[in-house]
Amino acid sequence: MEQYLVGVDAGGTNIRMGIVTPDGRIFKKTQYPMDMSRGSLAMMDELASRIQGVIQEGTPGVLSEIRIGIGVAGPIDMRRDVLVAPPNLPGLHEFRLREFFQEKFSLPIAIENDANAFTLGEGWKGAARGCRHYIGITLGTGVGGGIVVAGKILHGADGMGGEVGHMVLNPEGPLCGCGGRGCLEVYASGSGIRRMVLEAIKKGEGKETLKRNRGDLQKITSEEVFEAAQEGDETALNVFNEMGGYLGLGLVNLVNLFNPEKIVIGGKVSRAWDYFIRSATEVVHQRAMKGQRGKVEIVRAECGDDAGILGAAYAALKME
Ligand SMILES: [Zn+2]
């Protein structure tokens, strides 16, 4: 009987899924925008029926062994498989993920946090292939991450560990979505970059960036800051440089704490790699402990949008 894995990445603004073979090839890949306007429950119902559709079209049904892996924007209490106040899915606090999906599918189901799924995907088929100790960081609207120790993702007591985006770098820093202050996320995420540019403009800098945006400050996106950096805009370059400095501090903490072989950085903000990585690695070389920093490689993610699908499928493949 042939094995098929269904990898689902329900992390960001788009939900992606595909059938994945046990050796990591994806086929029947599909994606659709997450529509929260009809409510969270309708969104989950649609997700279940899309998964059903992919299974029907992509596998020979009863003639195959099918497992489903779902990466969800958490936090997830992994002991109960319940969402705990998820900032991106506000209506789904205490939503019983396993119960919901198990009712729809009588198949083995692995549930994982989306950033952990990204990390597992990069470890299976991407930039951290062959590593036993590595860390994944996604720089998107927020900052997510996963920590792999001795080949296993670190879940902590409840499954909510590995939140690298909420490492505190500056106790007096800007407020973070988690309720704390000065987390890595407020500096290294898309929204952090936007905030830093707006602050620079307030101080009278950023004339070029401002012009390009036809004067409407509130509409500046991190992508536009990236484009401005590509055109040599000084304010944009300074913001990425500063962002890299904070990211570097985060990396120092991770390097000292976990002594990883690799740290893999992905997510849409990582497109601006060339503009932040120099200041980030400088900080690592200056501040991380000598023994740990010598070996660690800080690398770009390789799987692109497929990392979450692959990692969710991998979690299903490896479930006991
Ligand atoms: Zn935070």
C-alpha cells in the first residue's frame, strides 16, 4: 500500500496544501486566500472540505495509506491540541483542532504550529538538510520560529515553546502584539520595519521613501521599504541595517542558548536579505560566545512557500 501525506500550511493570509510523497515530493499543490469575513468556524469548515478535495483528486483513496499534517498559526496547546488565543485567528480561542479534524477524517492527523512546520520543512528538504541541531526563523508580518534539538522540534511543556519572535531584546522597546515590549518581532517583522520607517519620517528623514509613497504615510508597507532600499534610499537602508542589528542580537541569544549548526531564515521579509544580513552577522561575530559562534551558519531558507507544506507532511510522516 502506498503512503501519501497531505501537508497543510494554514499560517498566513493564504492557506496552502498539497499531497507529499514519503520522500518529500509535492504534487496536487493548491492554495487559496484565508477568508475570515464569514467567521472562523466557516473558515475551518472550508479548510476541511479543501483537504477532502485534495485527497480525492490526489490519491487512490482506499488503496493508499493517507496521513494528514496541518500547520496552524498558533499558539497551540499540544497536550490538548487546542488553539490558545491565536492573534491571527481571533475567533478560534480554545478551538479544538484535533477533535474538529478527527471528526471529519478518520485518518492519522499531526497538528503542528506553522513556524515549527516551516522549520521542519527546511530541515527535511531545505537549507538545514542533514542537521540535527538547527533553528528556523520566519520573518513575515510577525516573527515565528522553531528550534530543533537532537532532531526533534522543541515543544516545551505545553507545546508553545520556540517562540523566537518574542525573545525580549529591549525591555523599554515598543509594545509587541504578545503584550510585552521590545521583542524581536517589533524590530524584525514587516510591521516592525514599517514602524521604524514611520518613526524615521517623523524625525524628518525619509524624504525619498515618502515621495515614492505619494505622501500617504500610513500606507507604507515593508515591501515598499524593500523596494526603496533596492533603489538606494538611505532611510530604507538605515532601517534594514537597524533591523539587522536587532535580529543579530536575537541570533546571539539563540546561538549561545542552543549551539545550533545552522539558523535558517525565511519569510517574505527575508527577501531583503542583502540589506539586513551584514549587520546581523556582525553582531553575532561581536557578541556570541566564541565556541558557539565559530561553527554556526546563518543561511537563507530554500523551500520558499513550500516549507510549511513539507514540514506539516513531515510531522505526519514521523508521528508515532
Ligand atoms: Zn512579543
